[in-house]
Amino acid sequence: MDLINYAVFEVDNNRYLYDTNTNKIVEVSIECFQALNALGNCASIEQLNRTLPIEFLRSAHECGVLQPSRFVSVSPPIENLADTEQRLSEGPESLVLIVTEDCDLRCKYCVYGEGNYNAVRVHTSRKMEHQIAIRATHSFLSQQEHHKQSFVCFYGGEPLLRWQLIENVLQSVTQDLSVSPQWFISTNGTALTEDKFATLVQNRVMVRVSLDGPQEVHDKNRVDVRGRPTFDRVIKNLKRLRDYDLDYYHKYVSISFVVADPENLDTVNHFFKNDAIVCDIPKVCSQINNKELLNQGLTTNMRREMLGKQRRQYTKHLTTSGRKSRDHPFNFWWAKYIIAIRDREIRSLQPNERMRSVCVPGSHRVVVHPSGKYSFCIQGAEGIQIGNAETGIDAGKVLKILTDISNVLSRFCPKCWCSRFCPICPAYFSDDKGEFSEELLVAACKDIRNHIKSAFEAFIYIAKTDEKALQLVVPSEELLLS
């Protein structure tokens, strides 16, 4: 049976149909909207013919929508060993060094918190040896002739606990290599002290600091190993860094925040827009990772009305302020999808579509663990090893991963209305043994569809209110651990 994938949206009392096969968006009547909505997001020709008015079907067929798709399977971006080796020979775009698995905080929602998640590593005393860090960095930088900009990221645990190692890597590259990578540190901010400022500024290190909002929101979850709040320490360190070098602060410092309780969205939004220390630097937001979450008390579900309210504020910001979207604290939630919808290609799907969002493991990012083993993702696919610091990336393992991903996705994507925009990553549905779980995939897909639907609604509102404002939508600061 030929099935047709689509989605319908209601925006400001107008109704719209998105046709997956053609990538077109068309306005529909309330009767057609209700009929299509009742059928779900996938229907047969017979169902549509029985349900929709003849006049609508005729006009839909004239513009090519609601026709069966030839899309039947997902093709990996690379399908043989020689091409895999060639792609990997160009080197990854970024290197992530997990310099320690220890942390001076015990955030209540942390993916590495003991008892929070199933089959995820917890905080340990494991740390990376200096030789591994320097060897991996030099090897990475020796392959960067194909990339305009290379990124080296220090990650943890809390990476600033290994400040001496970080200084040694910076010094080694400065002395021994002619390349100049963009350095990056993801930190909780408590150890971001004045003794480090000169080195950070001199090497133009990008620093992303975790700050969940105002004190009452931040301190609810972000506490140290003794259970003490951390807001005052973090904000004090940010202020001192800002005072030390304002130009550096504006160019290289950003905020990462977790929405643990959606009821606080308005409070968080107001804080980031108005607090003098953080209002004028970029922010990246995320929600608690629900993958294999054991402690369900950690999270409150994001109700659709909550997300809708923030979307309306976001689109109002774009259509009335005349300012680029990255100025909005929640830009990270919508911008990349709105840009993808705005720039989409209007064409019919092919029988074997390549999923553009499925990267070649090791070609975008290599994650080096304290042991020297390589993976390709943080907080998601750590169980999938693709090599080590001694021998490099194993092209055979990478090709097998791509083939396995393709086989799993081919059972789901051709039946999904948002397959052309889906950011699906192996991290979403891999377990700690490196196996791909269809159960995890189904759960991830539900969240992704809701998110993309919200982005479509935002896009339609902006396009109808002030189409020029779509050009104000820009990605959040594209730091590597986004």
C-alpha cells in the first residue's frame, strides 16, 4: 500500500499542510485540516480519497502534493571501505579531550550522577595522562589542511580540575606546531578563577559556562559535592572575567543552561535578557536527557502550551525587534530547524535517500577518553568505540556503524513526516554496549517530531507576519559541544 506522509499545523487561526514528498507547505481549509489531522501523519490514497473533498484533491494533485513517495530506504553517506578511509583521511573537524571523569559538583540531573541513568558512566577519579592528550592533539592537528578552522575542546567531568594538563597542551601546540586551533572549554564555572584568565585570554580560549538562570533556579540543582549552592561562585567568576577583559568576554564566553523545570521558563528568560553579567553573551539551552533515565523525579515534561508560549515570544522577538535571533535565550531550540525549513529544497524524494543528518563517525568529531580510546559522541554513544590514540580511527568499525544505522532507520524514516529535517544521531538510540535499540529510537523520534512541529509553526508565523524577518534567524554560537 502506498502511504503519504504529511503534517498539518494551525497558526493564528490559519491551517497549513506540509507535504513530505515535495517539501511544500500549502494553506488548507478548516475542513481539510480536521480531516487530515484525524488521519494522523500518514495515510493511503484510498483514505485520502474517501475523506477529502474532490476539489481539494484536484488542486493538491495539480501542485504535486499528497502523492505517494518513492522513498523506501535510507542510504548511509558512505557505502564502502575505500570511501570511508578517504573521508576519514581528511581528519575530523573537532577533537574533544575528556581530561577527567571527576567533578567538583554533583548536579542533581547530571547524566553522570550515580543512580540517575541506566548504563551510563558515573563520576570517577579517572584522568587523562599528559602524553595521551598531547599525542591525540598533535595527531588531530596534523590532519587539518582540509578544514578552514579546527577546534580542540577540553571536557569532563570538570576540565578545569586538570588545569595543568590544559596549560601543557596549549604550550605544546604553540611551541611545536604552526597551526592555531580554536580552543574550547566547557566548565561549571566554579574553578574559573583569576589565576587562569591570562592564559585563557592569550590563547583566545572559548569558554562555555553552565548557569541555569537566576539563583533560585540554578541552586535548586547545581550543587557541589557537599550539597552547597554554586550560583554565587559562578556569577562572581563571570563578573571577574568580564572585568578582566570585556572584549574577550563578549567574543569568547557563552552560557549553557539546562531547563530542568519548564515552569521556570519565564523566570529564566527574564534573567538572561536582563542580568547585566550575562545578558549580552550567547546562550545555549538544553533539556534533561531522557534517554535511559532512571530517576524520573529529575524531570518535568515540557507541556505543549509551555513550548508554545516560548515559541510565540521567540517569533515576536524576531518580527518586532529587528534583531537577530541569537539574542534570544531560547534561540538554540528553534533556529537550526527554522533555517533548514527556510532553505529547504523543493523536490520529490528519491527511492534511496541519504540521511544528511547522519554523520560519518570520526569525520565530524573525535572524542578521546582518559584511557585513550576514541568514540565520536559525548553523553550518548560513549559505548561505541571507533579507535584509540595509538592506532587512530578504525575505518572498518565506522563503516559497520553506518551500515547498522541505515538498516535501523530504513524501517522507520520512510514512514515519518519529518524525515527530511530529522537530526537523528546514533547517540539517541545506542546503548552502553554499542548496540542500536529500536525502543530508544522510537522514544527519541517522538520528541524530535514534537520539536520540529514547533519549528514549523514558528517558521509559518514569521513567514506570514514578516517574511524578511526569516533572514534574522541565525544559529546560536556554533561551539562544538552543542
